Amino acid sequence: MHAELVIVGNGMAAARLVQELKQGGGFEGRILMIGREPRPAYNRVLLSPLLAGEIEDQALELHSTDWYEEQGIELLCDDPVMALEPERHRLYTGSGKCIYYDQLVLATGSNSSLPPLPGIDLNGVMGFRTWQDVEVMREAAAKGGNAVVIGGGLLGLEAAEGLRKLGMCTRVLQRSDYLLNRQLDRHAAGMLQQTLEGRGLEIITNAGVECLQGNEAGQVTQVILKDGTALPADLAVVAAGVTPETSLARAAELDCDRAIRVDAELRTSAVDIFAIGECCQFEDNTYGLVAPIWRQARVLAQVLSGESDLYVEQPVATQLKVSGISLFSCGEIDAPNASVVEYHDPEVGDYRKLWLRDEKLVGAVLYGDTRQGNGYFEQLLAERAEA
């Protein structure tokens, strides 16, 4: 089998790339997409409301199978690539297919990071990353009982809220002393914690996990904290970050650091192989937010079509909705040597804090009413450009 362009991975980055290729119209040739999951690309951002039963399955669909057919894109699902031979321009899939390519894109994404804790391999201990994870969590929640979510970031909080809504008694463990410590300041995080606790979540900050323990059948039964506290757990969800999926690239001896190294054209150390999304590293940066990955898709679509374009890092704003609570942040949070402008309306639950240096905006956090967020972000970009 041969294709002018083979894309390894069928997640959000890959789906965006083929959309850009087809909209641009500059790429002519057969496109083959190979995914390890059993279904076409879906919106991972919506896994949390799917878990909570707030949306139907169809809401996650990025492109229908009919769309791929109409665009002339061949889609191979549930058949992961097992070996890559860059010097021979070929790869092998799990089902034994040998595929030759002219150009290859690695869009292998990332995996849930599971820390090397005693008991991490017990049944009932899992990450939260895929549609299949949602199905497993739903099945566990149907039995009721106790859930412990390790990680108080966005993914952990949304997983916890979903499990709570499904009827589990749910606790969240946050290693630092407040939630979403990379996106929020302490006050906004405190407001968030108060709201979530009011709904029935138990949140434990400054929580270090010592180990997980199970029964004779190998099923997790409790999470032990470093201070000796034992928390009952019929399900333990680890939401402590992700690790770029680089195993295929490393085995093929492509240049990798924390992720697959790429240049400004998203090209790897092999001239005909590119990488995009969470599996790639440009300079010292790796990716988890949508905005930079969408820019990568536009650049790579141009390059693959024979046009000239370069990826450039840009500041990003974080617009979040945690279980119906709107949050926004951009720039430097708790910026040093900065003056502060702060607004808080406890009655309606709105909070806004701005950091200014030399009378120029350098950071912002909004909680509740986030409508002015994009305006602050545009102001921050404009003032950076002037500097």
C-alpha cells in the first residue's frame, strides 16, 4: 500500500490538519490516516460533560465517516502503527499492513501520566484521556462507592464533578496548596474550591500520595496519603498531567527530548517526517492547549502543500469552564514587581484581578463573568508588541 501522505494518529490535531489541507486545496495526493482508537477523531475537550451525562455521544464527533469519504481521505482505525522505517519510507501496523509513504506526519498525541507509586497497577486505577476511559468510569460509577481523583487541575476537577454527578462519593487530591495553581491566583482558586465543595466534592490540598492499596483480587480499595490518611477508593483516577507519545519516533531514532523535536516547519530530524500537536516539541515548548496546535495545523498544511510558512510561538489565553464555572487567565499570574487592580462582587460570584507593570497589562485572572477576557488578552498582546 502506498500514499503520498500518511498521518499517524487520528486525534484533534490530525483532524484539524486534514481540514486545513482540504480547505486550502493546495495538496493533491492520497491521504491515509491511521488511528489507534476504534473510532474517528473526537473532541477530547468534551469528554468531561460526556462523562457527566450532559451531552450525547454525537456532540463529540469532529468529522463523520462520510466526511472523510467525501474528502477522499482513507481512514484506518483501531490499527496502531507498530514500527516506522524512515530510511525506507515505510511503516507497519498492528494488523500486519506494510504502508509506504512520500511524506509522514506524526500526530500521536499523549498519554495520561501515571506516577510510579506502589499500587498504581491495581484494577480500578486509571487515567482520564480517552472515550474508552469514560466508558470504564461510567461502569464503575454505576456500582456507586468512593472515588479518589489524584490531581486538582482542570481535567481532575472535571473528572471529579462527573463522577459526583454519577453518584459516587468523590474526593480530589491537589498536591499544591490551591486548585488550578497554574491558571488562577489564590483568591480565585479559593472561590472555585468553595463552590465545588458546596456541590458535594471533598477537596484535599497539600496532599501527597504515598501508595495505593488493594484487596486479594487486585482491586484498589484505598489511597494512602503521605501523612498516613487512608481514603476509601473503589475507583482512583489519576489526572496528574500527560506524557507525549514518542515511542514510535524514538524507536525510529528521530531526535526527541521531552517530545519529538521539530523546526519551524514542524519538520523532524527526518526530512520527510513532520510532527504536530501534543507529541511535538518546538524549541523548549510542548503543547496541551488547542490554540497553538491549531496554528501548527495551518502552518503544516501550507508546508505539505508546497507553500512557505513558519510556526512562531505566541502568548495564549486560558479560557476554561469547570463544571459550568467560567474562568479566564492570561499573561503573568501573581506577576512580580507589578501593581494590582482588583474587583470582587461576592453576591454574584464575580472576581477580576489585573497585574500591571509600568502601567501596562502583564496578566489577568477572571472568575465568573469572563466576557472582558478576550479584550484584556488583546490589550496584553498589543502592549507586548509595542515593547
